[in-house]
Amino acid sequence: TGNTTVNAGTLALGSGGSIGASPVIAVAGGATLDVTETGLTLASGKVLTGAGSVTGATTVNSGGIITPGSSGTGVLATGDLTFDGTIGNTPVLNIVAGSTSISAGSLTLNGGLNTITVNLGITAITPGTYPVISYTGTLAGYAGEFIVGTKPAGNFSFSFVNNTVDGR
């Protein structure tokens, strides 16, 4: 029921293994969480964070949170990634624009009439394009599923675009 931290090497969950009760799952840079046999589902209030790798499928349900990076920098690499929201309770992605992002296999955005909230955890931002999620497989859903939650002060406009040229 405590936090799960993978600081180095690989933590592999075998058949029947689970860390679903962990409030925070942290995977440090260079470390791997292998959920190939079990998958990883983040329920409401559960957090996946770090700059390491998660092999296997990851699903972020309503209220689940992904915060890539460590100390505000880095890429969290995942296998296939699914955001699966419900009305009034969306999955959350906390990003430091230009400093953190997610690299996934296939990406599924199951928002429908729902959304995926992206919080931009920064105090200042310069105009530009900032990758949030890159993926190497297929995309199901569309960039319109994302909305901006918290953002820096100022007069900014934000949009989420599926860059079909390089999967960002």
C-alpha cells in the first residue's frame, strides 16, 4: 500500500503481480518497470512519475495522473499508452513544457465527450512548439481530447496537434 520506487535495474511484475495499490509509482532514469505480463492501470489518484521506462501496456483511467520527468526534466518512456476518461473525471498529464514529455508505443485517447487534462507546471514560457507525447505506433482518438488545465500567467493560446510526420 506504500509507494513503489524503481531506482535502478528492472522490476518485473510476473503473472498475478500487482502494484495497483501504490499511490505513487516512480521509475528513475535508467530504471525499468516491466509490466509486460500484467499491464499497469492507474486508477483515480494514482501517480506514475519518473524519467525511466515502463515496458508493457499502461492505462491511465479517470483521475489517474502521469507526471513525466524527474525534478522537472526528462522523458518517461512507456509501451502502449491509453488515456481512458469519464465525464467529470479526466486523466491528468502534468508537463513542464520544453522539459518533460512522454514517449509511447501506440497511443489511445479514449475521451469521447471527455478530455485529458494537461497541466503545464511552469511559471514562464516562451512562444514555441513543445512536444507533450511522442509515439511510435498508431494513434486512436485525436488531439482534441486534450485540454489545458493549469498554465502560466499571461495571454497565451494553446493547441494540441497530432504531427503526423513524426508522431508528436
